Amino acid sequence: MSFHRRRYPYYNRLRRLLPLVFAVFLSLLILFAFLSFLAPFPGDSDRLPPRVRYSSSDAIKATGFRIPRAGGRSDRDIWRSRNAEFFFGCSNASSKFANAKAVTRNDRYLVIATSGGLNQQRTGIVDAVVAARILNATLVVPKLDQKSYWKDASDFSHIFDVDWFISFLSDDVKIIKQLPLKGGRTWSTSRMRVPRKCNERCYINRVLPVLLKRHAVQLNKFDYRLSNKLSDDLQKLRCRVNYHALKFTDPILTMGNELVRRMRLRSKHFIALHLRFEPDMLAFSGCYYGGGDKERRELAAIRRRWKTLHINNPEKQRRQGRCPLTPEEVGLMLRALGYGSDVHIYVASGEVYGGEESLAPLKALFPHFYSKDTIATKEELEPFSSYSSRMAALDFLVCDESDVFVTNNNGNMAKILAGRRRYLGHKPTVRPNAKKLYRLFMNKENTTWEEFSFRVRSFQRGFMGEPKEVRAGRGEFHENPSTCICEDTEAKAKAQMESRKLGKKNKSTNKDAAVTVTNDDQTEEDEPDWSEPDYEEELSDLKDRGLYNGTSLDYDDPSTSDEPELEEMLSD
């Protein structure tokens, strides 16, 4: 009894306190709900850096660390690639590669209809010549795409010097401007498509039998329809077409060279930047740049143009390095690589999303900022301005002649220029390592400029366009034409010997094995089979070479009617 008497007062006091505790707790809960209601919507304050909303004079201060005018400290010559002098383009045919007159059949004609923008079509033209050689056919000058997104009415002769194209390749492939007449009428072509990455055997098994039957075949939507894995002679033919036979017309060359001359008058060296920050590119990538509901609405409206486009996770896209860098991020990367504020930049770009507001931080970092519209008059550009391919050709020429080319995405123009610059002397070609730079840009406010620039240089090793950066056979051949690049080992050994004699450590010479980047994005090619019992001697020879297996497939097989990838078209 005494035990229970002692406990009852304790429970009585506890019962009296409980209502007070609940009242305090409820008050705190109501206060918290009220504060949450007043807080901004989380969607408008994303973790991604917001689009810049300050004037260009405040741009550098707003990054959170002091950027020296000279940029980051660099341990290399920023205007040339290491060991570039020991590598050169080599695309001459071997003695085993027969002259076109000896192998071309007079009753075979190949017509090609390309697809996409200027640079995507360029890959189709290059591969069309090689396809004609595989089939021992006469090639008709390729048709350019005039109906897709760009709506450019230009034909081949408006962009490229057609007579030079035909004459330069006369020993490799017979090329004519149009199909000959047959009985007073134009040939009726059989239209078909081939799979992407179709190899030599694929063309012989799919296209050759149709060519033997109908004598004239048109391959439609011809972009990326040829394998990366071909014989050395066919790869070298690709290089002869891309780097020698495809020459722009005189009006384009004249205007393009004038733009380069005007950049050279301003500075001994200059950077060409393919910014690729247009609304369509951002919409297609599914990325988000902190512009709130306005940005989401605008880009979503553009995305609706492509019905088959999947909705991506913007944060995941950035983490995986699939988003173009913002203009500010490109500028910070270049300053960290050692390019100071006095460097002149030529920007090849269409309409930049966000306009001058987006460009302000980049212009603050690099005040010497130019484009074809600022160094040429409207009257000078008038013959080209109504044609997207001709305007793109002008930018292509300036980017090709620049001392350093910087690409902000790995699209068609970036790939072709990267390969061309490797072939013509390994001029520096900077491709952002966006996957690693993403986290660095996210946390730049919490680091010093010295640490930031050191990490940028570290992340960019293997992304600077230096020799042996990418292993032979990796990636697209147009980007990495390794078969057509030779090394002068004797000159290299002599330079190393002279360096040792002088007692100097030439780091750039001794470090021959530059960082190797593995691009395992190649797919295995399809190897479809089919034939036709004609030209027995030729088919027998193909069988002996293992290129023809003697089975049959109807030439209008619907499985070959695949659509071109949207990403390749947009990346142009």
C-alpha cells in the first residue's frame, strides 16, 4: 500500500504536464508549416548553377575566386601539341590498289542521297565514294538533303568544287555529274537503304546483287552507312576524299579565308570555339541550366517537335557528361588551361540560348570576342546568309585554320574537324571532359583558383587532340583517322639523341606515350548475306576472298529502312 501511495502523485503530475507538452509541439508544427509555405518553390532553386544574371563587369567576381588575367599556370606550350612534329598525314594508295579504269564496270551506277546538315552530309559523301569502289560502280555526284530540319536548297556544286572532286578521285573511282540516258530516257534507279555501319561484305551481299539486276541503285538516308573497320586501302581512300577531294567552292573559300585573315590581323594566335549552346541543342539533350519554369517551358516546347524523343533526367545527363558546358564554364576551362584574357576568340555558333545574358560571363573572361557577324558586314555575308550549309562552311574554314579549336559537344562538325586537324599536323583540339568537369564546376565556390585550374588541367589530359591520345581503331574513323597518320620514328629518335647530347631533358619528346583514352563506343557490324547468280567470275573471286557467301535476300527488305538518328542530325 505504501508503494502505491508513493507512485500516484508522480502519475498525477505527469497527466497535468501532457496537455502542455502537446500544445508546445502543435505550436512548433504550425510555425514550421507556415515557414515552409513562405519558402520559394524548390524547382526554381535547383542544385545546378543558375543562368547568369549579372553584368559582364561583375562576371569574374561572381565565380567566388580570383582569376588571374593570365589564366591558370600551364606546363606546356598552349598553342601546339606535344610531339606533333613527328606525325603527318599519309593517305596515298598502295601498289595493290588498282586504278579505277581497271575495275569499274560500265553498267553499274550508284546514286547517293545524303541526310542531315553540312557535316553529316560530308560523312555521307566520303563514304559514298568508298561504297562505289567496293561495288566497282560509277558514282553519280551525291544529292544533298534539301528537305530536313535545315531546309537548305543548296546542291553539291553550290558547296563543293565538283570538277575538282571528280578529277582528284579519277584514279580511285569514276564519278559523273548525272546518270546517262538509256534509250533516250534517264535511268530508273532501284531505291534502298543499307544498315548503319555496313561493312565491305555487307555491301557486296546486299547491294551488289541489286546492282547486277537493275544496273542503277540509289541509297537513301546515306549517313554513317559504312563501317569503321575496313581494309587500309579503303580507309586511306576515305582520307583522300575527306582531306583532299572535298574542297569548298571559290566564293566560300574566298570569304572564309578573309575571315581568317581578319582574325590574324587582330592577333598572332586565336581560338575558334564551336559553342553549341543553341536552344534546339539544349532541348534535344534534355539538360537544365537553372532558368526556372521559363526555361523548362521553352525547351519543352522545342522538344515536342520530335515525337520519339525520350524525356531524360537533367541531373543524370549532367553527371554523365552529356550536356554542353555553359558559356561561362567554357571560359573558366580555357582560363584554367592557361589561355589569358588577352586571347582572341572566334565563336562559331547559331542563336545562343539566353542571348547576351548567357554570353556575358564568357565575354568578361575573354573580351576579344568575335564571330563572322562582327568581323564581316551584312553585305559581305548576304550571298551566304540564306543558306545554312554555306554559313556553316564559313565557320568550318575559320575553325579549321584556328590555332586551337574548342568544341562544346562531340557532334558531326567536332568529329570531322578533330580528325582533319589530326591528319594535318595535330593542331590542338580541346574537347571538354564534361563528365569530370561537372563536379568541379558544381563545387567551384568551395575551392581556390589554383586548385581549380590544377584539376581542370588534370581532367583534360587525353582531351587535347595530341598524338596517340586515342587508340587506333577507337571511335568514329572521321574523328580518329589512325590508318592515315604516320610517325617519323627516325626524326624522333634523332631529336631524342640530340637532346641527350646537350644534357637537356626534353619532357615533351621523352613522354611519347601520351595519355591514352579508350573510346569503347564502337558496335559490332551486321553481316547480312545475299547474292545473285550473275557475273560468276567476279562472284567466285569475292567468295575466295571471304566477302561473299552465296545466299539471297530480296533487295527491298523492310529491315533496312531504319530512320537516321536524331542526335546525329542535331549535332550537326
